[in-house]
Amino acid sequence: MHKRMMGGAFLLTLALVVSSCSSQTSTLEQVQSNAAGGLQVHYKKPSTWTGANIHYWNTVASPALAGTTWPGLSMTSEGNSWYTYTLPNATSSSLLFVNPGNTSQKTADLSRNRDGWFNGTTWYETNPDVAGAGLTVHFKKPASWGKANIHFWNVAAQPTIANSTFPGVTMIDEGNGWFKYSFANASSANLLFVDGNNTAQKTGDLYRVVKEGWYDPSSSTWSDTSPVCSNTTTVGNPTALTGTAGDKQVKLTWTASADCQVTGYKVYQKTSAQTTYTLLTTTALAKTTNTYTATGLTNGTTYNYKVVAVNSAGTESSGATATATPVTPPGGITLHFKKPAGWSNANIHYWSVTASPAMANTTWPGVATTPEGCGWSRYTFSGATNVNALFVDPANTAAKTADLTNRTADGWYDGNTMSWVTAPTLPSGALTNPTNAAGNATTGQVQLTWTAPSDCRVSGIRVYRKTSAETNYTLQGTLGSTSTSYISTGLTGGTTYHFKITSTDGSTESSGVVVTATPPACTTGPVGNPGSLNGSAGPNSFTLNWTASSDCQVTGYKVYRKLSSESNYTLATSTPLDKNATSYTVGGLTAGSTYNFKVVAVNSTGTESTGLTTSGVPLQPAARTDFREESIYFVMTTRFYDGDTSNNTYCWDDGTAGNTGDPCWRGDFKGLIEKLDYIKALGFSAIWVTPVVKNISGYDYHGYHASNFKEVDPRYLSQGISYQTLIDEVHKRGMKIVQDVVFNHTGNFGEENLYPMFKKDPTKPDTAANLLNIAPAGLLPSNYSTLTPAAQYQARITAMKEDSKDTSGIYHHEKSLSWESYTVQTGQIAGDAVDLNTENPTTYNYIVDAYNKYIDMGVDAFRVDTVKHISRLTFNKVFNPAFKARGGPNFYMFGEVATRYRQVWNSGIPAVSTPFYTWAESKSYPWSSTDRLVNEASTLQHWNDNTSVSTQPTSTNHLLNGNNYRAVNNSLRGGMDVIDFPMHWNFANARDAFGVATGGDQYYADATWNVTYVDSHDYAPDGAPENQRFSLGQDVWAENLSLMFTFRGIPTLYYGSEVEFKKGMVIDVGPNKPLEQTGRAYFGNNITGSVSVSNFGKYSGATGNLATTLEHPLAQHIRQLNLIRRAVPALQKGQYSLEGVSGGAMAFKRRFTSSTTDSFALVAVSGDATFTGIPNGTYTDAVTGDVKTVSNGSLSINAPGKGNLRVYVLSTAMTPAPGKVVDRTGLTYLK
């Protein structure tokens, strides 16, 4: 995650005071000299000078001021080697400074038209030795520009700010077309703004001093006040509203309002006989929406429509109006289609339609059909007499019907039987209610039961609850359409509850049936035990499972442990578990030793039950091996596969996003376990899962907004399925698991243990209003619950980032952030990502303790998020050694250093560049286990010590020594490796990626450990374009993969890329578009079915959509590449060399040698290559099986076609060549 601005707006504010305005020109901010005193100049004397004189001439002054005679006049000392002189009544002058003791020592001729400080070769607007308050500039990006960059030089700041390297650095998007950049402690800057995607588009050279400024290139002027939009009482209307009448519907279209404050639109409707409008859109449409279709209308009736624009305060415009009358369509042909269960949606693709007026053929994969309920949808060909068409799943175009030709009449086609059927009778009117509803009240809960409706339109059951004292019902949950029961828990004894159970089709719902029940009043006494305690052994751990106590006074559980040889139990849970907890994993145990465990229930006074006991023996952890032997499949767990619909949860912002029928929390651990064999069938041996810890935010399905590092989010869990279950199932298949972890930040609701502010109430629906406030008294305002959401957010940020609130410094309190200065490691990168002070021992010890638990559970590797926002020194002092010690030397860690830069060095700044984080420290820095101030000073010094590329070390650990494997110097490595962002950013063209790697690998401590991928949950490569799922040609994909699986590094694939899933869709826009229309869509429909796996990449008996997915050309290409890589150790762990390699291919030689292995391979991708000076012997191509004998040290090979590959493997005494590895013919790319 380079940045995550999902689920909430984010604003960084700088304390800048502007007391006066100045005149502007297009290029230079004019700063006037002192009106009364004239022109005052200051000069910093070099240490070798005896004093400082000023010699001036051509002075503009009134009255006139004569020039000085050589060597000028003495200046006045003002301390710290600074001298000053005022030219009376002057507005400009030519001048120079001179050493009176040695007049050969002087500056160049200078000129000045305003007061200033001169030091060395540079004028400054304020004393450069005194830190300024900071300088922020804002820029209005022209519509034709793709990206707003700022390029700056000669910045007056303390500490100094290095010049940027053209084309500068990326600015921060602050909305409404404006972008900003902040210079810490700066007083002035020379700068220009440039299109980062087309550097020919840029402003002229500009200058800004002291004051925050807004620059609009359309007028080429600076403004001292913000022109950024704000809400007013009058909102501008949309325009050009039209209504197009159809069959029982009207389609409205309009032109967006030009008013920048508009956040969305509402649509109202009335008939000509009605006097008041009815709101059709209960939730405002997105501001990017310009169309809406009103359905269910009566043909022949005239309808009036009003579309209003709204702002964030809910203020509506007066509205634009239109009138339309739905009509019965003319004669034609309507085709109806019943979508198979595994399809995402149903499109129709048609051609050669005979119609009047004529109808053009659709382009593949056709157009959407109109849902009509019960799985059926339709498409009408107006005026048609003959139709040729087929139906297709737009998300998986391999799933389609046969061609349906020469259809001359209406028809109903069932996609489940793939046959024409008699027209079914579809229900109409109100949805059918559930029946036979009843409630059984027991202590603290009510069990509801009902009979599910047989109405085929029903897609779910909703359960609502209220007490007798409440007026409105509150939604408790949305269940599957066949669900027949629900348990409402956490109820108060003696209180009467009313439950309403309705059926829904996703947009409407039935009237509902009501059940009333009263749980018995709770009585105190001995605390009742939990029930059915059992456990299962894990690596150095033991997982306990129990059923909840039926005693209504129970508020939580405690877990105790002891060795069988010990007399007394030790508390394993530092704080009681939640009363709804039914499992707990005790970690840090000794494998092979027998332990006794006891689980007790506790009440609000701390009284414990007698407890239940069990015993077990923890297992030896699975051996962690060299991770370069693996290939990684990366899943966003919630969007991969839904194994348990009962845990599906809508995010708070799902309504805003429009995720109807597609809750953001959808995939789960159970679903992931069910599809591990699919991942193994592709040949992958490791699975990377997004963060598993508890999250709180409006859009937290991805896992990067942590609220409790020590607990797994319950939305992943199912009955009997825990995170430990997933880990164990991964290991049973010989696979490894990579856990995505975040050390840099939490969400903006605090951290339940480290900095308690809020936690979720498991007895209530998951909404912001139902959060439990657990903050210490005084941390939040007493009226917090009545504040607006924006004010609540600011109150939380204040609590976390102000010295007076966060007195222990758990979080960084930096209020600004520059992506390429030290504040990148102390500032807050996004609204839902509040920067933890990782230099604070309290903070980092908690993080280490929290994540050690997951290592104990058997996690094999950490992918570390937002690495460049933490000092490398902190990693090398704390995190790397701690986790290596806990997990062993083969515990693998790799970090995301999101440089988004085509070169190895990010703007020439080592400390925010990808290779930098792979190195051990070469210099000693103070570090305290108690004093954060010592550590904060050291990380700042560490940054300042690493500002120059020229001082950075280099390595040859990635290179062969001729044809021989070089002895590796592991002392260079710091303990964490990296995602190869420069290669990733260049993968729009494999040759560019290859070039940046071979040209820059010397700057990594050992580049053979780099993780490589083409695209991810954040980005595609630069120019692909970066914000879309990889949208270039399939052959570009194939070539990238052929290089990635044979070149150095650990290849990684983001879920769905094996079928070009959501190709060209925007990757992530937060809750501003349905997830189905983004690169984070739900993938599960593509992998329904099953498969039998015998080994990595070896499978049989694939069924359903999963079988179709496995047959995709890229999926097969990936499977073959995995087979080849697993068969050739040199491709996994080998060093490489380009020595003696020529030809048009991307070609290289690789070798890995150990006490048991000697593997040597020659690789050519997409073209021909000749290798000279290689070992003689027999080489066999793993792709074709071709055998070549080399006797003269030379071998020429050819891999014709983009994405094609040759891997000629030498048979050595220790490691014979594997022969032909590719196991099928007719492949698209490997030929």
C-alpha cells in the first residue's frame, strides 16, 4: 500500500499564517524592499575572511545614490558570520561582497531588487540558518495533463532540502483538480510544475516565498487565498436533462453540474396527476453519474422528473426537469435468458439482425441484458424479424451459450440446461414474506426460526430488531434466501424484543412478519462454565475451541496453561476474551511437551467459573526453507472466494459504492481453504494473504486499517474455521503462507490495546454508530457522539496526533508530509492510516509481541506494507532481528517500498528507494530500549546520512563469477528483502523491466531475493496504465511472465491475472464505484467447481468454471512456467550473468551451486541468443526437449515469437537436466 485513502477523506493541515498579500507576476513573486529604510542585504562571511565590505554601483534610489569606490564600505556584523548593509532609499542595485583584508577574495558581480540573504552562491528571502514555518504550494492541474509533478531547486530551508531531479516528484491530490506539495521548514523555493506523464507540458520557472500559494496556469497567477471549492447555500443545477421513454421505463440523462461543490444527484418522479414529487434515489447517485433509468412504469402515463444536485451538507439545487411517457414497444423479438449460477452477469452478443430500423452488430462481448427476476433477464430487438445471438458471461467470456441462430419469435433460453424452454410464469407484485415465524427466548438471546418463501425473486432474508421502548427497527443481518434461522445475542434479560423478518430481492423487500420474545431476567450466582472444550495442536501452539456459556452474567473468558509437570496454571490471556469468543490459540509453546489448558468464564466483577480443562502436545513447526524456491499467488481474501455466506458483511460505505448484492467482506478463510487446490494446480507453492488483523473503517475489506494487531478479524472466520485452520491446511499441501503485515500505521479509531479508543460491539450490527467508545476519560470530547462525522474524525486525529493528548508518543505527531523528505517517515499518509511512532519502544515492542503470535502459529513469511514510511534503521534495530529470532533464519520478510519510479533510485534519494532497505547498517547509531527521543534523533541522522546515491554500497551477490557460482556475502543483508518496484513499474515492456534490473541489481544487497510481479492490488506498471488492471495485450503478459519466472527473484501473481480478470478496470477508487466494476471485484464465480491435485502444477478432474479458468491461455502458460522453475534449481536460487551473451532475445545464464546441487541453465526469452564461453557438455531444453551437445563453449538457440522461451539445462555430475518439462502441446506461447 503506497497510499490508501479509502473509506474517509483525509486532510493534512499546515500552520501557515499569511498576514499580507503581494503583487504577482506569471513567474516571480515580487517581494518589496523596506519602504522606509531602502534595500537591505545580508552576507555570510567565509571563515577565512577578516571582515565583509559591500561595493555597489548602478543603484536606483531617490534621491540618487552614488556608487562606492573600491573596495567598498564596511558592513555591520549581526552574529553567526552574518553581516548587513542598507542602501538608503534604494529599490535595486548592482553589488558584490569583498574581503577588506584581501580584496582578491570577492563574490561575483550580483544584482538585487529586494531585501535578501546571500550565502555562497545563492540568494535567500529569509535567513537560511533559521528554520521557517514551512511553505506549501498548490497547483491547478490542466485537464489535458495526466499527472501533476513539482520540480524544485534552491529551496531556502533548514535543514536543507536537496534539489529534485527532473521531472520532479508527485504532488498530493487534494480534490477539485488541485494538487499540493509542502516544503518542511522552508521560506522560499524556485520551482515549476510539470506533467509527469508528458514532460513537454510544464509551466515556466516560478518562485514562491514565505506565503502559502495557489497557482492557476490558466491565468498564470499566484493567489494567497484558497480558490478550492466550499459549500454554499445555493447549489448549481445539472443541465440538458432529457427523458427517453421505453417499455415501462424512462431513461434520464443529463450534463453534470459545473458547480464544484456537487457531490451527487437525486432523482424525483411524479405523474401529471400528482402534485408532489417522490424521491426515487434513497441514496444520492455518485457525482460522476449522468444517467438513471426509472422502471416499473405504466405505459401511456405521463411522468414528470426532477434531477437535483446535492453537496456534502445535503443542500439541493432547484433541479432540472423533464417529461416522458413510456410506450408499448413496436413489434419485435424479445429473448429471455436464465443465467447459470456460476455466471457473474448475462450479456447478449448479436449479429446479422433483420430489423427496421437496422441494428448494427455488437462488439464482443456484447451488451448487458435487463434483469426481470428469478435469475431471468431479457433483451428486446425492436422491429426485428430474425435474430442471430448468443449469451455470454462478461466476466469470463469463455462461459457462453452456443450460437442461437435464425430466431424469428420470442423465446426463453435456460442457461443451466442450455436449451429453449416453455415461458415460465414469473411472480409479480409484492415479495412473499417468510412464514411460520417463531422465537425461542433463552438467557441473553432469542433464536428465531421461519419457513423460507418459495418466491424465486427472493435473494435474501433480513432480520430487524427493536425493544418495546424503541420506535424504529435496526437491521441485524442479511441472510441467504434459503436461511431459516437466526440467533440474536447479547440481549438484556427481562426486556421485550420485537423482531421483523422480511424477504428481499436486493432492492425491495416484503412487508415482513413480526415475532416478539422476552429473554429471562439474568440472576447472579456461581458463574457457568463454557461447554464442549476441545483443542488441536499446531506448530509450537495449541488452539482451543469451546461453546459459549449459557450463563447470562458471563462477560468474557480467560485461558490458563501449564506444563503437565507444573502445579500452577499461568494466565495466557492478559485481558479477558470477548464474551462471544469461542476459540483461542496459545502460542510460544515448546513442541513435544504436554500442556494442560483451562478455560474459565468470568462475569463483570471478575468472578471466574470452575473452568473446563483439556491437554495436548504442540507440534514441531514445519521446516522453513529458502523462500526463493517458491512462487507466490497473492489473494485479497475478502474478494477471492466465498466459502461461508453467513459471515458476509457489508462495509459502512458499501451503499455509497453501490455494492448491491456484493458485500465487500465476502471471501473468507473457509473459501480460501476450498480453493487451495486450485492455486496448487496452477503450480504456486506459496499464498500471500492480505492483512488478517481486526480492522475498523468505512471501507476496511482489504485489511490495512487495523484496530487490533493481536486479533484476527472475525469476519474471516466460520464455525470450526480459524486462521490456524487455514495455516494448517496450507502446510498440509506442502505450501507456505505469507501474511501481509502493517507496522507503519493503524486506522483512525485507535488500537484496542496499544491506544484504546473504539472497538466493535459484536452484539450489534456493524455500523459506526454502534462502536463502543473505550477511550480513557478526556481523550475524546464529551459530546463526541453528537458531532458530525467530519468533526468526529478530526476529534480522533486530535486524540492521536497532539502532544497534549498522546502524551506517550505512541503515534507520530507530524502534521505535514512530503513524499521525498524525512516527513515521509513521520507524517500521516492517508486519512485511514495514522502513523505509528515506530521509534517508541512502547510501540515497537507491542508490534513485535503482536506479530510473534502469527509466527508461532506457523506463518512462513511477512510481506511488510508501507516500508518507506519507516526508517531502515528501525527495521535493522528492531523488526528484522526480532522476527528472524522468532521465526528462524529462513523466516522470510519482504517489503513494499512504493517508489513508482522507472529508475532504481527514487528521485536520487536513497532513503526512499527500493534497494536501500535490503542492506545492513554500516554505521553505528545510538538506540534506546526506553527513550524514544534517542531513537527519533538517530533515525533523523540516519536519513541525513543517506541523501546521496554516490555514498551507497554495491554488491555482486547476484552475479556469477564467469560461469561459476560466487560465494555469497550474507553479511551485507539487513534481514528484509523487497518487492522489486523498479521492475514492476517498467513491466509495460518486459525489455524495460529487464534493463532496469540488470542495470541496477548491484544496488541491492542480494537481488536474487527480490519479489517480482507485474500488477497488484494497488498498481499496474507505469503506462499500462498504472491505475488499471493490466490492460495491455495478452502477449505482453506472456512475455512478462516468461521473464519473471526464469530471471532472478521470486515470481508473484495477483489473483485473477491468470485469466486477465477485470482487464482495463480501474484498480481501486475507494467507495466511489461498485467493487464489481474495479480490479478488486469478486473472483469466486470464475473458480466454482473442483479439481484433484497430485503435485504442484499437476491436476486432473477439473470441473465447472474452475476447469474453464485453468484452460485459459495465460493460466496454462503460468502452470508450465511454474513446472519449469520447480524443475531447475538455477531458476530459483541462481546468480546470473550476461557475459558472452548476444542476440535479439532477453537472454542470460544462471547457476546455483551447493553441497548437493549444481544447476546451470541458459535462458532466452522472445528471440534468438548466442552464448559463448560456456561449459561444454549436454544441454536439454525444458520447453521442447531438444538436446544439444556443446564442445566448443558456444550454443545458439532461438525462441521465436513474443513470450516464447527456451531453457537449456546442462547435465552436471550432481544435477542432471530434467529433460522436457512442458507437459502438453498446442500452447499459445511456449512453442
